[in-house]
Amino acid sequence: MKISDLRQFTYFRDRRDVKVARHKEPKKDLWELFRQEKFGHYQEFQSWDVFKGAKYILSFIGERDKYAKFVGVWEILSSHKRGANGFRYSSREIKDFNDLKGRLVVQWGKGTRSWTQWLHTKGDKEIVELLPPNYVMDFPGYYDFTLTYDQLSEIVNDPKTHREWQRMLSSVCGVYLVLDRRSGKQYIGSAYGTDGIWARWKKYVKTPSGGNKMLRELLRGSCKRHKHFQFSILRVLEPNARRGDVIAAEVCSKRKLGSRAFGLNSN
């Protein structure tokens, strides 16, 4: 099945003014722009007239290997040259595709350098997967992700959909980092015992401070400050690791990153 075979996209099937775009930007967190509803604004600025002749853009964010995940459809209203700074497009998002955003995965193929293609030619990509609603992301490995507080909440509150996250985080103890993205300050904690990191992070979803003194003080001034928290793993230990060994690894990380002197650790 291809993109134009889906009922939602049949309107575009016979048109010759529809481009499919696979955005991949190593210096920007495109999923964060998507979550903040700023992706359309990002897309409007291009170094050259890449959307010339297009009326609609079916937008995707590049994923692992040669895959891409759908993030929305935009109608181009106008465009103009910005001197030496490329082109600026004016666009509006078409809201009829919200049920597919972040869920529809296509295989882009070998031509990943050709990041925009016409739908009626090479752009009508093969659909490989339709992810469950509220799906956050695949588990990429213990050291290859960061999660916002909202993402962590979605994962913890829907363990069936995110069973790989639950399985992997429950199987290890370790040292983790909570970054307050607003101030840049860090809190380093550790998880050990039954269900390891999964069990510890579940507590943050229930109580955003996790019971930590300085995090609790930080949140006292704002009921939504925890929305700026970002979670990641610094070190993984075996599930049967002794409590003392896990805490020793936590202390070592605190020394390395200075989270006692400059961060959110009080001990």
C-alpha cells in the first residue's frame, strides 16, 4: 500500500502539485518543534526554492535507516525570495490529518538525499507501518534517547503500546539524569531494586519532583515547571547489582558533572 492509497490522501492522488518532504536536520530537534507546533514555521524557511510549483506539502521527519514518519500536510499560500538568505514560504496546516501524525511510517528508499519528491512520481512511498495512537517512539537503546516529561508520561501511562520501553527499562538498574531545560541545571539520581529504572521513572509521572528536595523546591514556584524536565540514562547496571554499587556509580556521576555544586543535587 502506498500513501495515495489511503483514504485520507485520495484527494492528492491525481494532482501534479503535491510534494512529499523528508526532513532530517542533525542540528535541530525536529520532533521537539513538532511537539511545540512550530514545525510548519521551520519548514517555511529554505535555502532555495525547493517547493517551486507545489501547492501542497506532505511532510515527514526522517527516522532510522531509510524510513520517515508523517507529521502533517501544509498548503503553500505564497513564497518570496529573501535576498541572499533563500526563500520564505507562507503556509497553513490542513488539520484533517491529525489521526495519522506521528503514526504513519513510510519507507523512503535509497534516494534519501533527494529529500523532496513529487507525489505523482517517486514521492508516493510505500507504507510500512501505522503505529498505535499516542505512540512516542521506538526504544533506541539505553544511551541514545532523551525524553521530555510529557513523553515519559505517555510511555508510562500506556505501557501496552510502549511494552518495549517497559521491558527494557524494567530489566536494568542504573544512573539517570533529569535536566531542567529552562535553567540548564541537572539532577542525577539512581534506580535499583524491582523493575529498576522503569519503577523509578514511574514515580516522576505520579509526583514530578520524585520526592527529591531541590526538585520539589524548584517546582514550588510553578505548577508547570516539570514540563521542562528531560530524562536520560547515564549508566546502566545489571538488575542484580548491589544497592551500594549503584549508589557509588551515582556519586561518581555527580562528581563528574558537578551537580552538587552547580545543579539540583543536595547530597
